[in-house]
Amino acid sequence: MKNKMTLWILVVLLLLVLAFMAKDLFLSKNAHVENVYEYDLKELRKVDSLKISHKEVKQIKIQADEIHGIAVDLNDQIYVTTNESVLVLNSNGEKVNYLKVRGVARCITVAENGNILIGLGNRVDIRKPDGSLRNSFLLPGNKAFITSLAIADDNIFIADAGQKIVHHYNIDGEKIKEIGAKDIKEGIKGFVIPSPFFDLLMGRQGELWVVNPGRHAFEAYNVKGEQISSWQRTSMSIEGFSGCCNPANIAMLSDGSFVTVEKGLERVKIHLPSGDMKSIVAAPELFEEGTIGIDLAVDSNDRILVLDPVKKMIRIFEAK
């Protein structure tokens, strides 16, 4: 009899435990929104004001349906690519030229001699300083998609997000080689590019810096295509980069520091040449949440030009 009583007590206790579990799982008002494994983007968007090194000093509105890329030449003229043109502005934002292009101009860079290189899908157009067409060439491959361009003398480096490779061409459109392909023997892991954000630029010593966005890494190559340096910062904190593929775009200051912008968390930062974060230029609160495609440029005075594709403006930041 005593054993039966003990058994019934255990059954009742078990039913009570199951009832409390069911209530917690199915009747709790907050159960459907709470996830201990999900990080809070709202918290990550908060920035310590003491870490902000720059202030916004000017805004230049751009009249276009879409804006994609920005560059600055040696005379601090500003170039903005749109869905059908390249706008050329002086440093005050006044229009000085308008170049009609054949397709959507997604990226741009300007050579020291004034030649203008424009990426349009799988095609590179090279314009003379006056805007007239010098020459044009196509990248082979059905998946070719140009997201960034850099030039050093007659060497053109092309970031191809579609084929996940950097192409090295000469100014006349002749292919020299490919850079950054996976090579286990040489310790090159290859580019991881989950989305069409793949940026590159020329460093102060003539080296080519390429973002490996899926790895949150920067890789430097010499003109021979050999990797000579790299750094990586994967972190949910402000000091690093997170998400599938960041940083989305970069620029370089005169001291060799990198200016970076991310997607997912719209923030502009400065990282030292070593990769360590130095400061914040613009906090996420300055941008519309969900803004994708922010581009960057730096002028001769180290002013940071931020192309905001949602508000359709160039936002200029100076050090405080």
C-alpha cells in the first residue's frame, strides 16, 4: 500500500512539472520574442561618444535615381557614379562635368594623370580627363561583376565579386594575371564573397590592399601577385567586423590608416595599418537603418567623404 501511495505521489509531481513546462513554453507572453542565442543589434548600434573622432561638416545632395560609387582626384574633384552617369563636382559640391555612361556605373577610381576608370557590370571604361572615351574592355566569364577598381601607373586591378578574384590588366585592356586565388602551398585561403561587396585600393608603398569580406580580413599583395601581409578582425564588438561579409567598402588616410564602412551595422570607423581600431567616424544613428552600399573616399586634407545612397548625398567628415 505504501509503495502504491509513493507511486501516485510521483505521478502527480511529474504531471505538475509537465504543466509548468507547458505553461512556460506555450503560454508565456514573451516566449516568442526571447532568444538567448540572438545578439541584439540595437545594443550593437550604440556607440561611446568618446570614441567618435570626427564631425560632419558638409552635405552635398545628389540629384539621381541611384548613386553607387565615389572617388576623389588629386585636385579634390569629386566623382559620383549613378545608374546612368558620372557626376564630376568641385570640392564645394558644384557640378563641373557630366559623363553619360553605357550602363550602371557601380564603381570608379581616378588615376594620377586624370584618367577615369569606371566599372559597369563586366566592363571597364577608361575615360580621358576631359571625359572622352579612351578605351574599353570586357572581363571574360558569365559571372563577372566588377565592384572596385584601383590603378598604379599602367596597372589596373579589378575586384570581380562574381568570380571571387582580382584581375590584373594593363591600361590597354590586356590581361596580365589573376590575384588571390586559393593556393594552399602559398598559404592563400582565397576570397570568400557571399554578397557583391568586394573592395580594393592601392597602399602608400605601391602595394595592393584587398578586402576578404567573408573572412573580415585585409590582404596585401605586391605587383607580382604575391601576398605580403594580412590582418583579420572578426568580432561582435566595435573593434572588429561581424556579419556575413564586412567591411563593405574602404578608403585610406594619408598615414596609411584604413577607413571602413559596414553593412548590417552602418558605421564608419578608422583602423590603424596594424588592423587595430583607432576611432569611430560616424555612428549608425546617422544613417537610415538597413542602408546598404555606403561608399567612401578621402581627399587631400584627409576629409572623409561618405556616399549615402539612401539619403542621396555626400556627407563630409573632418577630424574634431
